[in-house]
Amino acid sequence: MVWGSSSGVVGAWSATMLILFISIGQIVAQEEPAVAVKIFCGLLSLVTVGCFLRLQSLLVRGRPRRRLQGLAGTQVVASLLVLFLGGAWMLLALALTTVLLLTAWPRRFLAVALLGAADVAVMFARRDGTTSDGIIVICVTVVVTAFTLYSMTRLYVVLDELRRTREQMARVRVDEERLRISRDLHDLLGRTLVSASLRNEAALRLLDHDIERCREQLTALRSSIIDGQARLRALTSGPTLIGLNDELASARELFERLGLRAEVDAVVVDDPVIDQTLAAVVREAVTNTLKHGQPTWCRIGVRHESLAIVVSVVNDGVSPASKDHGAHTGLDDIRARVESLGGVFTAGPVPGGQFRVIARVPRISAEPAVTPADIEAPELTTSPEAATQ
């Protein structure tokens, strides 16, 4: 068992052992009981203390309280028998501590009152000459001792729960970091591999009749791979790989190198969380554009609304075989990221052989939930003329 506080454990166990020694001393000091009765009371004292220590141990381990009722009942009965037969009243503090630990607040006062009434009744039943003042002193001593033990027990129970909570939070952070790395790795490798594949295909087509252009494609391919390696090394250095402005610049450069027409119309995003989320949207949309379609142009827009920031990515070159790529894992991950911020994400084909991705992220978390019908796509200008590759 891992205790919440070693000092609290030492204090609680020391107090319990002291109560045991005092109880045995009270039993031995009595003149009336026979030796056999004293031995029996001593064994009952050991049972009471053992039940209490076992109950402490199980509480710290987080066992349900209802499963400890057997131990509690044995302890209470044993302490009352020791009081009646041997006159040892200090064990009542352990029984009262157990009642305080296991009963809920609505029933706690009733349980304490019943136990106190039973203790007083046993004391009067002994007829050992204890006066009313003596009984009051005993009751006060028992209550003070019980609350001290209760406080010490609750202290290391709470500290141990805090330790387990911190461990759970650490595991959650590890899981979140794994998810981040998985998501960013998917985006990074998807972009790098698609770009490398397209340049490799272009180099193969130019190999036989245009060596210079083939060399240019191979040089660009090498640059793409080097850039991908650099970003892969940076993957574990921070929460994200690239911001929105850098992502837009990278997308524009990538389209230009591939001989495609790119239009980028963006505004500044001040919120770092929204900036990184929109960067992920653009990254995934551009990767899917090159992976699943044969585009000749792509239009990326970022605009402010009254309570939200909207990013849209529209491209042509959508073939019938590629119209289902919006259901792939990458877009599902992006949708989850956008919706976690209270936003709305839509992706799908539109008339004219085009594919459109729109993400709307609220600027403030208190914004009412929006629906896909609330999203208005930006008006498309005349489609850019396809550039020759």
C-alpha cells in the first residue's frame, strides 16, 4: 500500500498503538475480572485494533465503504465487549473513528449518537462506581481522540487520492501527446509523401526527353524531403508544427512548384489556439487536394465574422472516384479538432467538379452552437484558368 503521507501514517499508527497499550493497562488494572476474562478482553482488544488498521488500509486503497461494514461491525461489538468485561474504554475512540469514516453526513450524527448512547449504557451497566462526571470526562476524551484519529486518517486518504489523481492526469497528458503526435505525423507525412510522389512522377515523364526539367523536379523532390525531415524532427519540440501564416505560405509555394494556380486571401488570426486549428484545416485540405484530385487551381480564404473566424479551401479537379475522400481519417480528425472548440466543419463536393472544405471556429467559447446551415460559403469568383504543367 502506498500511503499519502508517511508522517500521517506514523502518527495514526502511533496513536492506535498507544490506545491499545492504555486499553490493556485498563484491563490488567481491573480487580474483578478473572484471568481468563482478562486474556479474552486482551484478545478482543487486538481484534479491535487489527480491524481498525485493516479498515484504514482498505480506505487508502480506495475500497468502497459498503464493503468495510463487516470490519466496522466487528470492531464496534468487540470494543463494547471489552468495555463491559474489562473496563477498557479507550477502544471506544477507535469505534467512533470508524463510524465517522464510514457513514455519510446525513446519517453520521445519528450513528454517532447511537454509539454514544450504547457506550454510556454499557458504562452504567458495569456498576463499577463511575460517577456522572467521570462518564462525561471519558466521553470527552473519547470524542477528542476519535476526531484526532479521523482527521489524521482523512488526511492521508485525501493525499493518496490526490496522488492517484495526479498520476491519472499524467497518463491523460501522455495520451493527449500521443494523439497530437499521431495527428501531426499524419498531416506531415501526408503532405511530404504526396508532394514527393507528384514530383517523382513528373521526373519520370521528363526523363527521356527533357533532362533539365527532370533535374529540376528531382531537385525540388530533394528539397521537399529535406523540409519534411526538418518538420519531423520538430514534431516533438512543441504542441504544433506550423502556424496558419506559415501553412498558407507553404501551400502557395507548393502549388506554384507543381504548376498549379493558387489564390490566398487571409486575415491575421490573433488567437494561437484558433491559429493552429485553422492551420491544421488548411494542411489537411491541401494534402487531400493533391492526393485525391487532379486540380488546376485552389482558392484558400480566411475571414473574420462577428463572432467567428472562417477558413475555406476550394479546388477543382474532383473526379467521381475521389468524391468520397472527405470521409477519410484525416478530415475526421480535423472535424474533431474544430468541434472541440465549438466550431463547425463541413467538407464535400460542390457543383462544377469542385471540392470545398469550410471550418468555422468561434472566437469566444460562450458563442451558441452553430449548425452546418449557418455556414455560408464565400462567393466563388470565376475559376482561375488552368495553368500548364
